Amino acid sequence: MNLQKIIFILSCPLFMTLSLQADDAKTAGELAIERANKTINNINTEELEKLLAENPKVEMIDVRTQNEIDFIGGTIDADENVIIPRGWLEFDVGSHVKTKDTPIVVYCGTNQRSPLAARTLMDLGYTNVKNYADGFNKWLALKKSVKYTDKAPESMLYSLPIKVRDNVYSAIGATAPGTYANSGHNNNLSFVVTTDGVLVFNASDNYLLAQALHTEIKKITDQPVKYVVLENAQGHAMLGTNYWQEQGAQVIAHEDALHEMKEYGDQIIERMQRGRRDKSQYTVLAYPDKTFKDKLVIDMGGEHFEILHFGPAHSPGDISLWMPEKKIMISGDIAFRQRLLPVMEHTDTEGWIKTWDIFEALKPEIIIPGHGSPTTDMDELRRYTKDYLVYMRGQIEEILDNDGDIQDAYKIDQSAYSHLDTFNELALQNAGRIFRSMEFE
């Protein structure tokens, strides 16, 4: 055998090895994505926008992890958007998507997990699945509408205060449950600056969040915070109390709210500490310095404030702050918009409807609701507060008249409200709680 042949023979395995390496250059994940893309329906940003415009009820499924979403800053702003990490898709999708023909669009950050998720959903029998191939990172780069988990990453606040009218400000909370990412800032933290001090409405969810709000107040005025009003006894309204008391402010609440704090305060702070972890540092349960029953008037620095308890509503001790000269109402949890209102264990839905009429009779021109951005649209507030309660009670009254049960309550058509944030978390809970309370009315 000559030298040339030896070289050829020795080089054959090398050639085969190089060839195999070229074929195997793609990872198993890349090959899986290639195979999935051959069988799924991919759409781009323009097609997704058109789809959402034509059918806002498309179920958007974000298959990224919550940590990724918090770090990057949010999700696609759609009426129906649920977070199901790719590894949990098979286990969780059935609790969010009720029928196999529901239109679904899956997406991730860079179109790596979402093609596989789309293929998985098809294998599970879902027949109307699309993959948003541009991915969230492209959506964000194109400055499309985003629902943020934190609008102010440089602050403990979910969003920084905005000016509502001269000397009236509000840091608008997330229209979502309180989380570590939003630091429990999922309600509105408002304040009014006068020439003789500042009045704050809501102490906030924890000590550090209250401190962050105070930092922003100090950027606007040198006046001290003299009063802090608690809209009720919920954690995000009152757990920052000890911070404000350390600053010398007088904390005010309704007498029923104080009763709730004494009865349930330990449970409320423990729940907050589990959710906020290190962000709960320095927070201790503290009680208001002053309570009242129906009305408390404060005159400070040329401003006239009326702190009012209109009657039973969302929580025991719900109060509102009325500025009659400015026609501004900081309503607290009497009024909701942009998110579905929650019916709590002690919510008096019948009383809330009557309370609403007293509240609306004052004809405020600007309302800062308990949740959602400030508005001048009383019709919208009524639609998502009083009218929702009237509708739900009417439906449940009909069920009770026909000897129905709680399962019938869960079937009430609430689709007119399904575009509101927290709908998926609260709709069935609301139906069940209203049913149980009306059974004994």
C-alpha cells in the first residue's frame, strides 16, 4: 500500500468525524425548535396587533418565569394575559383555558420556548394556537403597550407620584395583587401639599414603601407630613403606619378599621412579611392615633379636608377624603376602575350599593379611586363598582329564587368585566362570597 493510500485511509474517519460534527452543530433545543416551527402557526407583531384588535379575548400565554418578567419589566398589555412558565404548561393551562378551541397566542422573550409551548398545546388538543415569533423583547423595542410589574425600578414604589391637580398628587399602584416585585404598592398612595404641612392618604403596605413615598414628597415640598389617613384596615393601607408615626405624623382611621386591625392585624402583617420578605424590614403593627365615626374635618394651610365615612362598602371602616373647594374626592375603596373589585369576607355588597349613592351625590369632578388612575368619568366608576354589584346580586337573587346552589353562582356570566385586571383571580371568588352572604339576608 503506497503512502497516498495510507493517508486516504487514515483521513476517512477524520472526514466522517468532521461531517458528523457539522451535522451535530445545532443543539437539541435548536433542532426541537426547528421541528416545532414546521408544524405551528407563527405570527409577527403586525399580525398580533390585528388579532388583538379583532378579538380582545384572545388568551395570551407568557411562558417566561415570573423572575424574568419582573427583571425585564412586564408583559404584553392584553385583556387576557396569563403567566404559565414553560415547565408548568401541561399542568396549569387547563385552569386558565377552559375550551380546546379557545384562541391562544403563546410568547416568550426571544422565541425559543414559545414554539415548543405552541407545539405542546397542539399535542394537548388545543386547536387554535399561534406563536408570537417576534417575542416580547421585540414588542418592547417597538414601544408597544406593556403591562409593567414595576414602573419605577429605581424606587420601592410601583410608580412615582403624578400631579392630579395643583398640590394634589398620587402614586398610582399596580392594578394587580400585591407582590414582591411591586413591593405591595397595588393601591393608590395620595397626598396633598399645603402651606402648613402635608396630608397623606394611605400609610402604604410596609415601612420601606412608606419611606419611599416620603422621599418623593420631599422632592416636591419641604413641608412636614402632619396627617396620614388610612382608607381602611387592609395591609396596603395601614402597615406603613409606624414609619409615619416616627416622622411625627398623626395617623387617622375609622373606628371600625381600628377594630379590624386589633382583631386581624397579626395575620395581615404575617401575610405581608411572607410576600415582601426583605422588603418588610422595620415594619411593625401600629395603630392609628385618632379615630372617628362619621366625619372628621381638618383645616390646614388654606385647605379644607373632610374625612368621611359614607357607610358600609368594600371593607369595615372604609373612608374617603373630600376636598369640596377643589371638587376632588380621594375615594378609597368605595370606587374601582381598571381592575375588578374584590368582594372580601366582610364586604357588605347591599350596603355598598346604598353607600355609593351618597358618595356620588357629592358630584366630585375628579376622583382618585382606591385602585386605578384618577378620572373625571363617574359613569365608568359606577359601571365597574355599583353596577357590577347590582348585576351580581340580581343574578344571585334569581338563583336563590330558583333553589339554585353555589355552583350556579360560579356559572354567572361575568364576561362584560373580563377585560379588567384581576378578573381571573377574583370573578369566581366574588360570585361565591356574594352567594353565601345573600343566602342569609
